Amino acid sequence: MISPLPAAGELTHLLFDQDNQGDIHQPWRNLIAQEQFRHAHGLSPEERTTRSYARLRLVNNSLGSAEALTNDPHRLASLHEWTGVVDATLGTLSSIHYNLFLGSLYDHDAVTSRDLADFTSLRRTGTFLCTELEHGNDAASLQTTATFDRAADCFILHTPTPAAQKCMPNTGAAGGPKSALVAARLLIDGQDQGVFLFLTPVSDEAGPLPGITVRPLPERIGHPFDHSLTSFDQVRLPREALLEAEHGRLAPQGTLSSSLGNRRKRFLRSLHRVLMGKLCMSAAAVGVSRASLAIAVRYAHARYISGPRAGQRIPLVAHRSHHGRLLYGIATAYAMTFLHREVVSQWARHIAGEAAQDAESRAELERLVAITKSWTTWQARDIAIECRERCGALGLFPVNCLADITANVEGTITAEGDNLVIALKAAAEMLFGHRSRKGRSAELPVVEQHLTDLGFLRDLLGEAEALWQERARRDLRQGPAGDPVSRWNGASSAALKMVDIHARLQAADALLAAAGQAVGPAARDLLHQLARLFLLKEISEHTGDLLAEGFLTAGHIRRLPAAIDEVVAELAPHMMTLVEAFDLPDEFFSGIPIANDDYTLRWNELADSLAADCCDR
């Protein structure tokens, strides 16, 4: 039996894949501790982008094998979880180069016959061109074409209209020469065969290659990036540019064979790596959530304000109005992390062929991946905003990290599928194809159930999901016949609520499962208290429905605010332990003034340094 660890150490062990922590997380933790990942003052957006490409090379130099990273969901997600904390641009570059670009190459045929050394060495950076100016979430309808020229045995890549320009890829000059996987509609003898990927050199040291136009886009919120509009004018590509697999293979005589019966399925197979991309975005979300909370909690203990008696000074953290908000964020971050771990593990088992491979099981897992991405990134936004506000005006300065996190998390919400669209798709699938996990058969009458019983609280959330599912089904049935848009409009609000509760229920289950794995009583008790706080806050949103259906009593509802206050009071003395378990390196905190006890001294040193720089200029 494992000897009990100190509470923070055991929580870290549980949070970071237990005995696999050293392989999955430690390399990236060590990487971001390096001096090259500290905040630099006064850089322009272009300089910051260049710095992120340089950091991508540091990542690449630390790898034993780019292929091994690309094919390991645990390590690939973890890369985003840690690097996103210090450089969101680097996280995006990693997602594009290693997951979308290299991952797609490795997932298709003929990878052994391709020379990928330029990409694995980063002599050429890989990028991914799918979204068009008029086709984002409906990318299956994109207009870029790749016409097969039988006589020349090649493809002609073309942008037929301004609306078909590839929108927002990182095809600018930063980072050096680039190649892209371009999603284009394959045309053979005038017949549309669906969307496939084509390996396309985009630029060299001198800039864009002939026939390719790259125009920079204006600066956007969040981390800087060389976003561009990119178009193709009759660009000829060799036959081997087509990425082939079971969804489509081009025979020597120019006929296409496919095991997939329609163009939409071919499109989804071509863009299969977007699913792993969703896990990368979820990883970034849980990483920045934990970092935000660690900074805010450290500041809450270091910042002293006037107390109730003359001359008295007390820390911000002494106030329930301050620490209560942060504790709910901490409970959510723990639940997010354990949910993310469970989904990544399920995905790894799936691609390794160790899980059920039938169509229904795959669809359910892919839906869970998508729901996890949307829920965790939305929660990351809420947590980042809360932490920034709790640090007051000092939280507005990028050097203190929180302002950048607040802006950068917006990118994860939209990347790899806009959250609302993801949630709507899941809602439509779950409306009738999913059985909500209602509560257990209660051994006691409802009136005898207690708000301290985690099983009771978990079951209440399950009942809330089932209630909203039934409400959505009823709304859909009662919609106007012959008008599918109006019918869906009438049901979509309830269906979205169902998906939201479903995500929270999965997170609660993951947190409870982690608590069950704790060895030491201190860590186990803290996880149980976090789960209780998380569940109490969640069911507080549904007390009316639960009361109406007889799952709660009026006494429960009257007791609920006091129950939340009780668990907050019990957790408050342990806040530093809970965020210490996030295991962020000391070097990370040393570069953030407000994350240190002597933050006033550090703030003054920073001001002196900036003043000296101004004088030098």
C-alpha cells in the first residue's frame, strides 16, 4: 500500500496522472521554469510573435521524437496545459504544428514515404488551412478547390472567390518558411468528391511562393499571432500532395475509391485531428484556470487591508466575500482537471484500440470530448475574470499574468469549434439518443436526506439533467409541424441547459472518483469538501425544479445557503494547500510580482527598472 503523502503532495499526485506524472507533466513543467519563459517588457506584437516561434523551437529541441509526441494524447494535451500558462501563442502554435499538421500527416497513408525531416526539425513550420472567410463552423461547405489534372497528373489548388480565402491561419513571415495542410474540395472530371487535405508549401525565406497571396489581418484581442488571409491562384501540386486514407484513395488511373459513403463523412475523416485539438484546448483551459487561482490566492494572503479595529491590518483572504469566490473557483478547477484527465484517458484507449470501437461508442466519446472542451473553456473564462477582479487594479497589468489570461482564454472558446455550436450539436444528439443518469433509488425518504451526503447531492444534479432533457423533448414535440427551424428554436434553450448540466455532472463524478483514490485522510477529506462545495453550488441553480418534482424539500432549500457557507469555512484555512498542489514552478511565480509576499518591493523594483530603461533610451 502507498504510504500517505502530505496533503498537497498527494493532491498533486492525483491531479497530475499519479505515477505517470514524471513522463506526462514534468518535462513541460521543467521547460516553463526556464528563464526564456519569463515576462518581457515593452515588446511589440510582432516581437512577441517572433518570441513565441523561438519558444516553439525550445519545445521541439526538448523532444526525443516529434512523432511520439504527436501520437501520445496524454503528453500532447499536457504540453498545452503547461505552456499555455506562460505563452498562449506558443500553445496555439503547438496545437497547429504538432496536432493538426504533423498529426494529420501521421494519421494518413504514405507517411513512411514522405520526408518529414523539415517539419520535425522545424526547418519548416507546419500550419493548417481549413476555415474560410465565409465558412467557419460550416467548413464542410468550404469553396477552395483542388482539381485533378489527368494530363499533368497533378492537382490545381485554387481560391475561386474572395469569400473562399483561408481566414486566420498563421501564414505570415514570422517563424520562417512554412508548409500547410490545405482543406480543399477535390474535383475529378467535374465531380465533387468531398473535402480532402493537400500538403502545400506556402513560403520560403523570401516570402510566399508563386501563386500564393498572404495578407496580414489586423491585431485582435489576446495573444498576438501572424494571422493572415491566404489565397491560391491555380497553384499546381504533385499527386502525392493528397493525403489519402480509407476515406479516399486515388488510383493510378485517376478514380477515387472510398470506404465512406458520403462527402460529409470524408470531410470529418480528413479533419479527424480536430477532436484531439479539442482536448488540447481543454488542457489549456484547466492549466490557465489553476494558474489564475494560484496567483489570486497567493495575493489574497499577501495583501493586507485595514481591519475592524484602529491600526489593525488583516489579509484580504480573511473576508468570506473574497475567499468564498476563489474557493468555488478552486472546486471547479479541481473538477475540470479530473474531468479532463478522464476524457484524455478514454481518448487514448480509443485510439490505441483498447476500447469499444462500434459506431455508437465512438459517437458518445467524440461528444464527450466536445462537451468537455466547451464546458472547461467557458469555466476558464469565468475563473480568470474572477481572479483578475479579486486582484484589483494590479490584476490589470500583463506582468501579473491575469490580464493576459483573461483575454487569451477567448481564443480557446472559439478554437477547434465555437463552443455554442459544439454544445448545440451535442444537445441535438443527446435529445433522444442519450439516457440521463438519474439518481439512485433512495434508501431514505427525501425529508430524511441530508445536504452533507455527497451521493444525495450528486443524484440531485442527475435529476436536474433528466428534467431538462424531458423539457427539451416536450418543447420539440410541441413545435410547429413542417417548420424544423422553429421546432428546434423552441427546444434549443432547454437542450443547451441539459448539456451544461451533463458536463457539470461528468465533472462532479470525476472529482468524486479522484477522492475515492486518495490514500491519506487529509487529501481525501479536502477532495470530498471540494466536491460538496461544487455540488451544492450546482444544485442551487435548480432548487425550484427539484422542489417541484419532490426531490428536495423546502427545508433543504432554506438550509442550502448555510450549508455552502459551512463548507467554505471548512476549506478556507486550506486554500494555500489546495493551490500549492497545482505544482506550478517557483520560477513562474518569481516573475509575477503579486504572487509573492514581498510584492510591494518587487513592484518598486520593476518601476525602477522601467524608469532606467526610459532614461537609457
